[in-house]
Amino acid sequence: MTSVIAGELSNYFTGAVYCNVIEACMSIADVGRAAEWSVAAQAWADSMPSSSPYPGICRINRAMIATLRGEWPEAEAQAVRAAEELSFSPSLHALALYEMGDVRRRLGDLAGAEEAFEHAHALGMEPQPGLALLRLAQG
């Protein structure tokens, strides 16, 4: 991260390092630190050209973190925007849609969750465990 903060890496490696550090923080349940790095990553990503996938990828991370913090309206807003920004990449778009579905399920928008999970599945993503939890909520 020292090289990232110092601006010594190319955009590709800067984004990869941010994503890996956030993932590492999440894997040890350090949500606070993941959130801090996510804010820094989003600030960096927002300076990228509109053709870059990084703003959308960073928004997926922010949606996941907001979900873990119970900030569901914020999580949904981040996931929706990520899906819009990543529509050019089926796999990334599907990941954003999955996150959108999971948040909508938690908010009680079961129809919206089902739509998001189905769209993610149509793009090749296995929408589990979110879809199973949705089915449970549907009775």
C-alpha cells in the first residue's frame, strides 16, 4: 500500500492492490479497515477515465461493506450504480446485480431481489446463497 499511496504503480496495479487489500481485510472480518481502504480506493477510482472498470468495482466493495454495517439503502445505491457502470462486463455486471439482489432481499423488496438474482444468473453467475435465502423469505 505504500507504493499505491505514493503513486508509484500503474493504474492496473494500483486497482489490483486496492482490491486485494480490501479483500484481505474482509477475509479477517476487519470491516472498519476495509471501509477505510474502500473510501481511499473510491477516491482514486473516481479519477479514472469513464472507460475504466475500477469505479464500478470499488462500488461493489462499498456495497458489500455497507451491507455488513447494516447500511442497506447506501448498499443498494452503490450496487445499482456499480451495475450501471459495469454493464460492459458480464461477469462484473453479474457481481453487482448479485449484491443488489442481496441488499434488496434484506430490505424486503423480494420482487426486486428476485429480478436482480435472475439477471445475475442469466449473465453466468450462480446466485447462491442469496437466491436460497430469498426463497426462504418467500416461504
